Amino acid sequence: MASRMTDVSTPTAAESIPKADETPAPTIAILLDLVAGADLQAALAVLSRQVYEPSPKVIIVGPTDNIELDLHDADGVAATMEEAMAEHGSGVDYFWILHSDARPRPDALRALVSEVERNNAALGGSKLLVAGSHDELESVGSATDVFGEPYSGLDRGEIDLQQYDVVREVAFVRSASMLVRRDLAQGLKGLDPLLPPVAAGLDFSQRTRLAGGRVVSVPSSEVYHQGRCEKGQGWREQAGRLRAMLTAYSLLTLLWMVPYEIVVGLLDSIGSLLLGRWRPAARHLVSWAWNLIHLPSTVGQRLRFRNVRSARDEELFRFQAKGSLRLRELGSELSGRVLSVFDDDQALARGTRRLWASPGIWGAAVAGAITLFAVRTIVFSGVPDAGFSFIFEAPNVALDRWLAGWNQSGLGSPATVHPSVGVTGLISWLLLGAEGAARTLMTLAFGFVAIIGMGRLAGLLGLRGPGRYLAGLVLIAGPGVSVLTSRGSWLALAAASLLPWVVRSVLEQGVARRSWASKAGWAVVLALPLAAFSPLALGVPLVAAITWVGLGGRRISAVGLLATLPAVVVALPFLLGDPGWLTDETRRLGLSVELIWPVVVGLAALPIVFFDGLVRRVALLGVVMALGAPILVALPYGGPGVEEALLIAASLGAALVVAAALDRISVSPGCLLASIAGTVIVVLSVAVIADGRLGLRDGDINDRLAFATTLAGPEGPGRILLASTDRADIPGEARPGPGFWYRVVDGASVTSDQAWLPEPLPGDRALDQALSDISTGAELRPGDLLAPFAIDWVLLEGPRFRLDDVLLAQIDLVPTPLDPSSRVYENPGGAALATDGVDNGWHRQGAGFVGEAGSGRVALAINHSSGWQPEAGAIEWWTSVSAADGEALFAGESVNRALAFAALVLLITGFGLVVVGRRA
Amino acid sequence: MRFVGILLVVLLTAGAVAMPPLAQIEPGASPGRQEPPVAVCAIEEGSGRTTGLSVLSTIDGPLSLTVFAGGETAGSIGHRTGTNGAVTIPVVDVAAVGTVAGLVEMPIASSAAGVFVSGAETTSAEACASLPDATTFLTGATTASGDTFELHLMNPYAGSALVELTVQSEAGLESNERFDSVLVPPRSSRILDFTDLIPGREQISVLVETVDGRVMTVGRQGASGDSAVWRATSPAQEWLLPIPAGSGQRNLVIATPNNAEVEYQIDFYGPDGLEEGLLTGVLAPRGQAVVDVTSLTARETAVRVVATGPLVATMWQESEEGLSVTTASQVAANRWFLPNAARPEDGTATLVILNTAIDSGAVVVRPLREGAQELRLTVDPDTVTELALADGTGYLVESVGETVVLWTAKRPQSSSAAMGIPIFDG
């Protein structure tokens, strides 16, 4: 121990005590704070050995009624700290507040005075060592988070090897041993008597700093601390810290800090319960209760402190860690528990501890947790089958259709199906034909892919805060995508989740460690599925890149940009077969962004314009997309494909704005406004996906229509006609009829390839005419009119309308109470989808039809196309084929097949480039 | 850059907020409503009675009769109206299945169908109903003095029908669970025998409210060994009723389904023309009034009933020659079809024409049978004329001014009366 006193790092008396001809040494009064159970005489004896001149006066502070005092070593007694301080005038320069369970080394006071004077500080704290240990460190001053949670930076049981022996400013010092300027201490009215020791030190330190004083830790002043004062203070300390914050912070800070604290408390409680600990939850509750009870007193403290305050809260923030230390510790512990399964030496756990210190990771964790919550219904009940989201066909059938096979949507068409059918078919095939599992897994993945993608994109653009991952929630549930998913657009969710990745591959010029082959490969691999899910969304990265450059962003990746463009090949067959999907505004779903979104996006973005260049640029990129897209979507140009892409772009834009708005949290008005508006956007988004289905429309159309299969004859189910005055009641795309919307779906199942209806063909026009005739009410036998379309069932949805009235007075559609939510009519006279006239068992199989071979012909209740084999013919709008082969198959145009194969080749090439790029 | 940024944010926000959303795309307009040219007829076969269905049309076109019973098609037959535009189908040739419903699909809207039920001592005639209203009302029935009354609910359509009956008699509002939620299965009839349900009532009115589906309703009254059939119709505030000359009791029965008082005025078409306000009165809520027309005159005559609320007017004629009941007409028209109107083999038939026009009107009475001569006559304004009918399938009555036409048939111990069917199209 003696050697330590002469350690070169420890200031010596010769260095610090003024010489006789200089300014006299400061006068000190020791305020010895009584601690229950501590040996007062021993404390006084230790103080008497202090090497300091002039000898300090010793005042015993606290209730002394039950103590036998030998005041030989003390100069006075005071009931309270404030009283003790008030007794001294200008004759005293400093108070040394010392707990009676503290045992300072003889030079402790001298070192304190010396360093406080030298550093021009107002408050200095000693290095606390655990009494009775081998120099185990207890405190060398601490940082805190915004909630006052102390962070010493010490490991448990860490030995003092002078590794912290540097005088430095700290957030707070412990009240066990602190030296404070007399005038300041009197102005601050001493320690808050309601607070336990650590919280009291925190409170006093914060008030000192806000009063304009510096708070330093003086490691050369060593004090052994018995820690008696802290026994049994668990919840009291937490309550005290909260009171300290409520006392110190300005109202503006409290405005966001209090809700933030409540959220953190909730998360901490839930996380702790997961770890089998109930006390944290109880502590939070009790601590708030205690503070509510003492609220008047806290208000009084604030009022008293108001006159002394001279600095803003930012002075406190300088010494605070970002985020919540409690949550950081909790996250570390949770991941440690998980990693401990295969991480015996805790190396990973130690790594994760550093990881959790990043605010971005906390944003990711919160976003991930919310996403987990947002997919709960999908996990337990599967993906909804409603709106535009339907089950996948078997992979071989789906791939058949995509490779220029027959499009069975509506009354059928040679036009190629939506390109997503190819991707989902491919993924189902890779999952060994488990198309149901593929659909669920893909949907679950979308949420997380979006969050990570958004975090990576915002990270690439230079953002580091928690907002970049939280923005992922806005991407999948923001202004545009939420509107689409509410109509059941599964594809919008898919496209939105991929979009930031593709944008990133276009903007990642600055990432030098990747080769051009890798960049191009990734761009192709990511852009292909994006174009398949939402063909026009492929234009969004291009627009983003141009805007980014226009806003002064760094150069974009030409390789990435050029590599994304060929991905359009995957959508070309579909776009060429159904150009109305691009151009026909009457086919739009009529979706628009709700007014609240542009308002909050504007509010979030406006303050960011005043930030430095990087964040501003990201926000402006977001603004252009988030606010420009809704304007464009309100213009009567373009079909549903344009509408879809614009709405997805709006969500991406809003996500970028949120990432920028939540990149840094501070109390400056601009930052605060941006943060609040950004938080509102996140909350609005979370509300959308809180249903547990990622915002997808609820329902199971196939379950509702299962009766068609159950009650079908041996030739299998035909078609179902659905009609409603509310377009949203119709699954997938609907056609305008006479006063209502309608479409036909396959009675066997409504699959994803039927979401969109191809351009009308003669059969579709004949059905339209039949429905017009029926809706006049003049047809007594509407079933007869619908029979040629192989319509076995009619479902009327939504409010009652004209068809309800006319079907009351008809004689061949039988009302059947099979679905409580709609009016169901059976058409017993509906024609079979395929018939050879002699009942040879022709029925549908895969994308074609099979039956007994014969010399006759088979009539197919599908729009006529010469692509059907063998020997296609037409019967009015029907197709007929020869029954000679016992099967009827469709071969689409070779150019469409070539394009589909080209997309496959492109995908393989993309993967190849990725592999080559990695090796390079 | 900062200024540009502010401008960009403000302008785009304002644009996004102010930009009206694209107008919602609506489906096409609903086409005009058309009634299918069909009629539903009350058919009786068996128990010594048989039904003849007469279909009249302005064209020579196809028609079919389908008889429904017990949810099934009991029989069906196709015909053409022929060059005369008239055909009579003996229902016994299609299906002899008791008291059922028949659906007649007619060639064109300007067509009409009616049934004539005859037995050894009974005769009844009534026009078949086109698409029924959801609420209909029937009055003039009785179950007192051994008289019988049945309500025949017919549903020829593919879906079930559900009706609520509100039955009022001189005893008040009848409370019987058999009147609540009466289900009429598809392609079926439901017959409620009021003689058993509420015997001894002298004045019965029935309000038929369709909750689901569509139902045609007729009342079938048995009295003095004869029977009469008449349709439930939608209530109205004005009614016109030609009344044939004759002995016995001729009553005008008026009743309202409204649960409120209804003031009414009865105008009388006498020998000197229209005598307005001959009788006035107030119907109690859901009340009924019976006017003795016999006390006014024994000649052919007519009445017009005008009321402040909805009611239904029905003629009840009972004499030694039997019973006939028919509901008045809500309209006057220039053309009338009279299905089945013809002299029975063992009786007589009379056409009663009320000229409601302000001028004397030339009326052409055209028998719809091969080689028949049309009759031309002039009817003074606001007067009533009777004309004896010959054999045939039915009549077409055309006039320059508007008229109201009714026909009656009398056989020994039985009689019938039926309003004509106005033709507005074709």
C-alpha cells in the first residue's frame, strides 16, 4: 500500500500543496454523513490522520440521538446536510462530504483538493475501493444514460491497477466521498435528503453541472468504502435516479424522456420476466409510485434549483451514453443466454456486449421484435387468402404457366401469367414442392428482409442511428404499401422488402471492397425477383439513383444500375400479353395515400433540411419519393402496375425520411421535431401491421369456396362467379359489370396466378353481355345464360344490389346457404369445363386437360386460342380440340417461352457472377 | 441547398395534401329494370274441379306452363298463342296434382294469363299474377256461417320464401303463431286453412309481407257451395270497380293494412254519370268497411274509391247463383285482356265496361278466336255498359278513352268475376 502513495501517477503533496509564499491552501470542512451500522469512532479516527493543512473541521451530519458521541475528534453536529453547510461562511472554501462507512487514505483529501483546484472543478469525487478487498474497484466516477442509469465501465471484481488514474470529467461521482465548493454547495442546498446515496451523488453531480460547475473524478484520492450505505436500497436507488432526472431536466427534455422511460421500463420488465426475474418489473412500478407520491416535493426541488441553473440539458447529455443502458445490458444477457448454448468460453457473448452498445442494433432489435409480433398470425394460422394474396399452385403447374403456358385466370387466355408465378413456382420447387410452406416462409421473410435491407441501405447512405432499422417497418407498412396490403397485395409486400436491396446495389459505388462481378451479380439476383413481384418497381432504383445524384450524392454504381435493367426480361411476357396492366387507368384499384402520411412525412423532413449535408440528402431523397409518388398516383395515367410501383416507392421514401429523422436523438428543437414526427410515422406503420398479418387483408377465400369442390361431380368443379358493388369484395382483379363488379374464379381453388385478369377475349365479352341481360331482371333462367361459361356457382357479396333482386324471381339458380357472409346460388345446369359429349371423363389436370382418347372432339369452356393442341378449333368463343391424344395441352408463343428461359439464364448468370466476384 | 430543400419539402407536402385522389372508378350503370313476361297462376285440380289456363298475347309466340308442387316440377307443357293470340290449356293435361302453382312463361310483355276453375257446382276465375310486390293485401274473406277460406301462398321460384302474415278480423289483430314466419319452399305452395285457424270470423283481411324471396298470394273463399278466388294486391289510394247488374247481395269491401285511420270517399257511377262523394267515412287502423251496393241500385254500376291512405277494394257478390269475389283495379287503360272470358257451356258471361274518360268512347270488343267478329259500341262518359259474351278463349277490349273492364260468368248455382288485365306494352 505504501508503494502506491509514491506512485508517479499519484499527485504528491509536493506537487500540489502551495508553498508558503503562495495562496494559502483552501480551508476544508468535513461533513461526515452518518451511515447506519458504520463505526463512527473509527471514521473519526481515520479523518484525524488526514495529511492536510489547515486541519479541516469535522461536522457530524445526521441523527445522533442513538449514538454515544465522543466529540473529541469532531467540531460539531448538524441534523441535516443543508444545516451543516449553512453554518459555514467564507471561512470555508470546500466541503468534503464523506460517508461514515468510508475510510479515506491519509492523502485522500489533499489529492482531492489539489486536483479540484488544478482542474478548476466545482465537484470532485474520490476513487472508491471496496473495503476489505484486494483493491477491488467500486467507482472512479460514472457515466449514465439519459435515465440516470449509472455506467461505471468496471467489470465485476476489477482490481485497481491504476488503469483509471486519470483526472477526467464524469457524469457523476458518488456521495461517499466528494469535495464540493462551499458557495456552490450552499446554493444547491446540499444533497437531497430523500435520496439514497448513489442517487444522491447523481442528483448532486447533475445539479452541479447544470449550475455551471465541472464534475471530475480524482483517482489519486482513494477511499475504501464499506458500502453499508447502499444496503437494501434497490428500488430506492431506481426511484431516486428517476427523481434526480425529474429534478434536473428541462420540461422539454422531460416531454420525451418520460414516455421513453416508460417504454424502456416495459421492455426491461418483459425481458427480465423472460429471464425469470420479476423484481425489475416490480421496481419500475414502485419507483414510479414513489415518485408520484413525492411529486410535490420534486416540483419544489425543481423550483429551488431554477435560480441556480445556468446550463442547458445538453451539458448533461455530453456525459451520457446513447440509448438505454438497462436495455443494452438486457440484450446482452439475452443473447448471452442464447449464445451460451454453443459458446462455452463466452467469447461470442463478450462480442455481443459490444454489439449492443450500437444504437443501430437496438433499432434493429426493436424492429425485429415488432416484426415478430407482426407475423404472429401468419406463424400460427398461415398467410391469409384474400384480396390479391392467394395460395400457390403446385410448382410444376406454376412453372408450366410461366413458361408460356395457359393462363387460367377468368375464362382463360394465352397471355402469360404474372411473373411472380414463376418465382414462387421456382421457390416452391426448391422446397421440394411444399408450396404452402414456401408461401409462409417467404411471407415471414419479407418483414425481416425489409428491415435488414432498409438498415443496410440507410447505412450505406451514411446513417448510423436506430432509425435506419425501424425504417424497415415503415417500408412494409408505410403510406403506400399499407394501402396495397390492406387490399391483400402480397406482391407489394414482397417487392417492398426487396426494393432497398436493389436500390442499395445501385447506390453502392463507395463500397470498394466488392468486385464489379460481385456487384453486378447481386444486382441481377436481387432485381430479378423484384421485377417478378412488381415489374414497374424495377424503375424505382433508377429514379432513386437519379434523384440521389441530383441532390449532390456521391456517384452511383453504374455496374449495379446497368445490371438491374436486364431483369425486366422476367416481366416482359406478362407486360406484352397484358399491356392494359401498364396503361389502362380504368383497371386501377383506385388506391391513394391517406392524408396523414404526407403531413407527418413533411413534418419529419422539414427540420432535417437544416441538418448537415448527409442526413439532409437522405431525407430529401425520401421526400421526393414519399411525397412525389402520391402526387403521381393521383394522376389518371397508367394502369394498376403503375399504381402499385408508385405506392411502393412512397413507402420507401417515407422509410428513408424516418431513417434520417431518427438518426440522432437530441433535444434541439429541430431534432426533436424530426424525431417526434419520425416516431409518429413508425407508430402509424406499426399500427398497420399490429394485426399479426403484416397488414395483409384477413380471410380465406379458398376455405369459403371449398363447397364448390366438395359438391362437384366427377368432372370436377367448374367456375364460380363473384359479384359485388364493392370492388374490394372480389378476390383479385374485378371487371366492371352493369352496376356491380364481378369476376369468375376457378372452383377448384383460387391460386396466385388468378390475381390479375388478362385482357378480355370473346368469352369475357359474352359473359359481360349475359350479366347485362340477367341484371335487367327479364331473365327467368339466368342459370341457362351462365351455363356455357361453366359457372356452377354464383356468389353475391357485400350489400344487396340489383342481382339480389333479380335472382329472387328466377327458377334455375338455387339459393344455397353455404356461406353466411354472402348469398350463394348453385347453377345445377352449369356446363363442364371440358366435355367430349359422351362423358369420357375429360377433366382438368395441371395446366391442361386429360380424358379418354377417342375419335371425337372435346369442347373446352375457355377462350378460344389456336395454341391448344391437338387440332384446335373454335365453337363460338369456346376452344375445341381433338380427343385423339387423350390430353389437351397449350403451347404459348415461342417468344414468351424464350423470354422466360432468358430470365432463368440471367438468374443463373447473376449467381455465377456473385461466386466469381467473391473468389476474385 | 437548404433553401432548395425547404422548397422541395413544402411544395411536395402541399402537393401531396392538396392533390385530390383519383376519382373512384365505378362499374357501369345498371340497365333499366324489365319484368319477365311470366305469370303465376293458382291451379286447382281434383275434388271435382279442374282448371283451364288461358293465355292471351298481342303476338303469335311460344309459351310454356310449368306446374310446381312439392319442390319439383310436376309437369310442363309448351304451346304457341297462335294467330289469334290466344290459347287455352287444360291443366289436367299437364299435371293433376291438387292445389298448386303454375308458372306461365309468355311470349312477350303484352300478354296475359288467367285461370278458370270449374267444378260441378263451383266456378271461379282470376287473372294470373306477374312479378309480385313484396307487400300485398287481401280483404273480404270470412270463415263465419260455415264458410271456408284458404290462403294460397305460391312460390314457383328457385329460392325459399319467407312471409309474415298480419291477419285482422272484427275480433281484432289475430294472434296465431301459424301466421308468423311462414316458409314457402321453392317450387311449392303453402295453403293456410283459415277455417281451422280462426273460425267464425266475418271480416278477415290479410297483410302478406315478404321477408325473403317472392310469393304470390290468392284467397280462396267457399260459400253457398260455390267458391271464389281473388289475388292479394298492393294497397293503393284509388280504386275503380265496375259492378255487374244482378240480384243477391253485392258488397264493396274496403280495408286498410295501415295501423292508422284512413279517410275514404266513394264516388258512384249512376245512370246520370259520376256522383262524387256519395259515401265518405273513416277506416279505423287496420279496419274494414262494407258498403252495400245493392241498396244503391240493382243495375250495372261502378264505384271509385279515393282514400287518404293505402287500402284495397274488393267486390263480394253472393246470390242464389253462387259467389264471386274480385279485387278492384288501380288503373284505367285503353286495352284490356280478359283471359278465359267466355260463356260457359251451361251458363252466361257478361262484360262490364266502365268508361272513365270525359268523352263518349268507341269501344272495340274483340273475341280472340278463329272467325269471330269484333263488336263495336259506344260508352258514354262516366257510365257503365254490360255486354253478353259468347264462346271463346278470351277477349281483347280496346277503346279510345280509358276504360275499366270486368267480366262475370254465371252457371247454375255458381258464378265468377274477374277483372281484366290492362295492357300497356306492345
